[in-house]
Amino acid sequence: MKKTIPNDLLERYLNGQCSDEELARVKAWYHSFRADDDQLSEMSRAEIDQLESRMYQQITNNIGLEEHTGTSRKVKVIKLVKIMSAAAVAAVFIGGFYLLNTAKVSFKTTLPAVQAVNEQVDITNNSNTVYKALLPDSSIVWLQPGSNIRYPKKFAANARIISMYGEGFFEVTKNPSRPFIINGRSIITKVWGTSFLIRDRYRSATADVSVVTGKVSVSIKQNGADNKFSTALEKHEVLLYPRDKAVCYINQHILKAERLIKEPALKLWSQASLAFDNKPLREIIPVLSATYGIKIKVNNEKINHYMLTADFEGFNLPDVLAALKKSINVNYEIKDNTIELE
């Protein structure tokens, strides 16, 4: 049985009314979840939603902890630690804050072809940065520039079906009774609770799926199969496990599996634990580049002199970049295989 603390104690913490002894108790409760995958499972959905709302308000009030010294900018980002599951909406930070991605995206609402009673959310990432989207089941998708997803505001009772083209990295909330199905341009991907990368772009001769955790099944999309999906695993589907990859050669209508892959694109989404204590960005950027396997270029020399104290625990690179954007107002663009900081 997991340790719990009373809701009124959390309330006092949120209002800054804890005694020293109570504050130590809340911190001990928080740190007990560091290695746990489902820290809030004993709370009801309503309680979690309320807690997230309160935490978000408190967190946003703490954004912008900056002090200027001469030509250098010192920024303090204290203990950026995610304590909920990867697919959770928000996180609780002791003395820190949660940083949101604010990429420019376009939203539109349409009626789906099959369920006219359920509105669809349509998101296209028209920015040059990665956009982080939260789905109705608390799954998360990071959309690369030029990519699109469509999904119902409320998933059906027996399946969670979305449409996508472009490139996206997914962290899907586990729910065996409601399979997660991605209807791509050329492939269909069924998810059984996992994290994975899909690349299925227009005008590309191939599409592929690479698995980081869990398992997925992949099949070639058949003509006229846009709205017909089986929630069961079928014989013609390729089943993938961690470090597996399936490649669809679209023109040849061939789907092949590769085992024990080393996919450079996956490093971008690896959850690293990096800490920096009053370091200039000129020393931090090479570490980020080596850790996440991508070239990072600085277009503004002043950025190199910014000083940063931060603990990026369990962050992928898009989350780190979002943190830099919020804390020291550093913007970035993705150009080919390079990230450019401005």
C-alpha cells in the first residue's frame, strides 16, 4: 500500500500555510514517488484534476525567476522533476515549476465521417518547433513541424482512434480494454501502452514505426479502410517490441520488421537526467547535443553567456528546450537535422 497524506495538508501546502514539520512531510511524500510509475493512482480523477489545476496556477505564478548581473543573465530553474506518469497532464514540483510548450499551431473543429455526434479536434503544427499535445485519455504526442493529428474530443468506449500524418512521438496511456489506434497516411498502428516514434509523411516513399517501450502492431493501410478498424491483433500485422522498427515501402506495398535497431531519431526522445549548477550555456549546449544525438547551433552569441542552474530529471530534448524558452526566453527552430537557438 502506498503512503498517502490528507487532502487538507495538500491544501495548506498549496496556500503556503504549512508548518516546518508539515512541509517536511509533504516533501517526504513527494520524494517517495521518484521511482514510481503511477504515483497518484489512489486519488480519484476529480481529485487529480483539481490538484493539477491548483498546481498549474501556483506553478505559473513562479515562472520568471531571473536576476541580471553585468552582461550575463543568471537564471535559476529549481529541481524540474516530473513526478507523475509520462502521460499525465501536469506535475508537482517542490520549489520548482512546470514549463509548457507554446509553439504556434492551428486548431480547427470538424465533424468526423462516422461519428457526427462527436466533434473532432484537428491540430497542425505550423511552427518550426515541436508541439506537445495532450489527448483526452492523457496520452501525449509531440508533433514535429508540418505534422497533423485529428482525434475526437471524447474517445469511444471500445477504442481510442486518431488520424495522423507527418512525424510524432507518442506516450500512450495504458488501457487494455480500449486499444489506441493511429490511422496514418499509409500504415495503421495499434498501441498496447507504450512510447514510440511514427514517421508517415506525404510525398515520402517510406513510413516507419520505432518502439521505445511496450509494444505496437503495424499493418499496411488498405484502400477504403479509413474508418474500419479491428481492435484485435490480426495475423497480417507486424508485432514490435522495444528497439524494434517496422518500415513500410509504400510503392511496393511491403512491410518489413528490423530487430535490435539503433535509431538515431529516438535519442531526441530519450528521458535523460541532467543537472547544471550555475553553468554558462556555451558549456551546456555540447552536453545536450551529445546526450540527445543532434546538432545544436547558436545563432545569437549572447545566449552563450547565459548562466543556468537546473535539474532536468527525466526530460527529453523538446521538454528541455521548452524549459529554456520559458526560463531564459531562448527560442529555437528545427532546420533539417539541426536545432538553431536564437
